[in-house]
Amino acid sequence: MSDLTRQSAATLASAIARREVSSEEVTRAHFDRIAQVDERVHAFLHVDPESSIARAREVDQQLAKGELLSPLAGVPIAFKDLLATKGVPTTCGSRILEGWRPPYNATIVDKLNAAGVVSLGKTNMDEFAMGSSTEHSGYGPTHNPWDLERIPGGSGGGSAAAVASFESPMAIGTDTGGSIRQPAALTGTVGVKPTYGGVSRYGIVALASSLDQAGPCARDVMDTALLHAVIGGHDPRDSTSINEPVPDVVAAALKADVRGMKIGVIKELKGEGFQAGVLERFNQSIEILTDLGAEVIEVSCPHFEYALGAYYLILPSEASSNLARFDGMRFGIREDDGKDRSVEEVMSATREKGFGAEVKRRIMLGTYALSSGYYDAYYGQAQRIRTLITRDFAYAFSRVDVLVSPTAPTTAFKIGEKLDNPLAMYLNDIATIPVNLAGNCAMSLPIGRAPEDGLPVGLQIIAPPMADHLLYQVGSALESALADRWGGLLISEAPTL
Amino acid sequence: MTPGKIDSEQVKHLGKLARLELSPEEVADYTLQLEQILGAITSISAVAADHIPPTSHPIPMENVYREDIAVRGLEINDFASGAPSFEDDRFRVPRILGEPG
């Protein structure tokens, strides 16, 4: 098989299953690639080639004995550093957790281990998943493989960049307001935020518990479907996990048919603030979907204009509570000068030293929004807006099967460009945030390059809760129509580095 | 206090509540930025929504129980290895009461 790192997860899995190549060879090839490019991309925070290769060898032995029948057995993966991995450093991109090794695995990690998927390591992210560029990592930014001077999106920029730079065929991300989808859009890859409750959150360090959802990242729709099928499903350890079968996402990806489907274009997410080239590619994709036999209509979601405001009250409120556990007492660093300081002084010094600027900003915003006297005006009002946004979706889904919009308003911007302007940074997620507020599922897939800068553009498909299969059905239909035009996937046009 | 208006005293107070030992430069930066952010998001207060029920969680569920069966938890050593200070099977913490000794 030619360059192993250029293959899809599905191709690798079937070659491994047929014993044409070993998991060890595939894993080694990816570590060679990481050694070659990651100094420039900085997708990874932690790799341990020796133990990964040892694990790949174990998987090869199990396969030889016929013990593993998972459709992804032997294929490598990268985990966003927000997932607890037993005995393996887990920092969440924060200095406050430097050196911490969790005592247990996230359920997703256990499921993938059991499926014979081999971990390559942990990927870079905005600290505690707060950010849209991966510049807020405590360990330095990740660079976009399409242009190393640009951001790869965030917070899961490391997972997206690892996949886009062929350092890993697939990765796990988490999405609280767009952290899987926006990086996918900016790196020319595919990312899915499953239905809230569709994938276990056990062992995922919480940012905003009512919004967080982990999901798959890969270079094509089928690979995300295969990964989704492994990680999805009920988990008794997560009380918010939905106790229903996972929709058959793999069959839907194979079906790849939009004939007779009704697709709604969200009126509020395609005008002001959206880059011309992004809209041009989006409109072109709409034409393709129509040509493929879908009926496309425009729908209005009038409360979406308030989604960003509601989100930036709800998220900081939940985050300020969740992050109270990082106090230097039970895990991570402790800033103690030994001068008999009180516990409060040590906590304050630890948090001041361990947290970066964006995390502190949001903790204070959340503390303010939850303060007595402001609670109803801010947090209470935001929760009522959340209801209105959910109703907008419900009405839209009474008229159409899926909704579409551009995933992000612009293509990847330059590193440093928006770092000093939190508000400009927050606007990156304007199209992705409503989905998290309502708990729907959504996918971003590449639809071409913006004419003005040659950078990837993503299209977002949104489906109702527990209708994740519709994302894959529409996504793979559009993907294959675009691949026919381009003679391959968009990612094959990315610089070789 | 007016919602949406933030001064440096409030930022210092928030820092104290949130256990963040902010530097004077941070107090100045956050005073500006928090006011800016709140100014941009208070547009939501313009929506007449008093009669709308709040959503705290996207899926309607309550009281999720499991069978009352004891399962083995983590071992003490699992916690010890990740703690900044650990002694006699306990987390060792700075003094929590009284004056400096």
C-alpha cells in the first residue's frame, strides 16, 4: 500500500483486517509523519510512540487470533487533551494541570481501546476548550496545515490539524459552541457534533455541562460515521446520556442520497458578517444539493440573533462553577511559597498562575452573571432565550428534514489577529452556537476554497436530536458530488508540508 | 449597581469571589473587556421573554437512578499520584482556620 498516512481510516481498517498491512506498520508510519511535521504544526501536546507501538502490536496479535472484529481495529487515533486517559498526561491545554495523569479513562477512550483503535497521543486545544483559534492553549498555538501562519480554529484545533496534516487518520474532539465544527471548516476536514447525550461525557473534563458533546473528526464523512458508531450509545456513568440505540450513521453514509429530502437554508446565517468567498461556496453547494434532487427552501430562525449573547452568559456561568474544582488541592499544580499562607490564598495564587487570560475572563463573567441581583437579568434571561432558540429549531424542523448554513463566517485568520479582541473571536461561532443551545446534532464538511484566499470553507448540516443519521446521508451525498467535480477530496489539495 | 456597568472595584471583588489573585494590569484589562462583552450581549434583555419557561438543559430528563449495587471505586493510590501533596491516605492542604502559626 502506498503512503499509509494518506489513506482513510476505512481503507486502513480493511487492509489491516485482510493482513495486508499491520497496525504496527500503520502506527509507525503516522509517528514518522508526526516527527516530520509536528514541530511546525504543533497538533500534539503528548505522544508516547513506544507504548502506542506496543499497543498496535497487541492489536495485531489479537487480530491474528480472530479476537477483534471491530470495523476500525488497528487504526490510529488522536484524542483531544480534554479526555481523561489513564496514566497519560491530560492537561486540557492548561498549565494548572501540568503533569497530571488521570486515574481513569473517559468512556470514549475505553470504547475505542476495546475496539482495537490505537491512540497516537493527545492533541492541543484552547485552555479548557475556551476559544476559537487554539491560541489560548497554555502550551502555544497550533498552526493550520493549509497556511502555517494561520489558526486552525478552536478549541479543537489540535485534533483538526492532526487529521488535516495526515498525522492521524481520525481524532476525537469536543464541541461546546462549535469546537469540532469550526476547526473542521477551517482545516478542510469533517467534524460532527452528535446529539447532546448521544455520546458519553464521562471522563471529559467539563466546560459547560449542558452544552458539551464529544464527537468524531476525520478527512471524509464515512470515517466520521465509523468513529461515531464506535463511540456513541448509552453510558450508565453519564446521567445525561440518552438510553436509545445510536442511529445507524454508517448505513446513512453509504446511502448518500438527498432525493426527495427537504433542506432549509437558515436566513439569519448567511448575510452580514460572512466573508464573500464563504457565501459563494455555500450557494454553490446549495445548487448542487438541488441538482441532486433535494428541495431547498429558506427558513427563518428569528431568535438566532440572540444566541451569541445567551451563550456567553450560559457558558461562563456553567464554566465558573465547573472550574472551581481546579484549586490546587487535589490535582495539578499548587502555588505555595511555604510561608504559612491560608488555603484561600494558596487557591487564589494557584488559579492566578495556572489559568490563562481567556479562562480567567470567562470565570469572572460567569461569576458576575450568577451574582445575586444580576442572576435573573442575565442567566435567567439567557435560559429563556435558549427556549426560544429551541422553538425556532422545532418550527424549522416541522418544515424541513435538515438545515444548512456556512459553518464559520470566515476562513482561517492569521495567528494573533484577534487575540486581543475577545468579542471578535466570539463571533467565529455565530453559526455553530445555536445547535449546542438546543442540543441538536450537526456536521461540518469541506465545500471548497474561498476564491479570495484559497482557504477551506465548511458547510454545516443540522438535524433534530437523535436524527444524526441525516447528517451523514446528506453529508456523504454532497461530499461525493464535490469529489466528482474535484477529482478527489479537498484535503488532497492541502500543502504537503 | 447597574447591570452591564463594570468598574475596577467590581472586577477586584469578582476576582476575590472566583479565587483569582489578579494583578493591577489584569484588573484594568478585565474592567474594559468585561464591560465591552456585557455591552454586546445585553441585547438579549430586549427580548420580551418573561412568560417563556427557562431551559437549563437540552434534554428533558429528571432523576436518573441506577440500581443500588456497590461497585469498586478507585484506589487511594490512584488519587495520591495526582495530588500536589498527599500524606497518610489524605490530601494535605494549607491551613483552613485561624491566624498564621
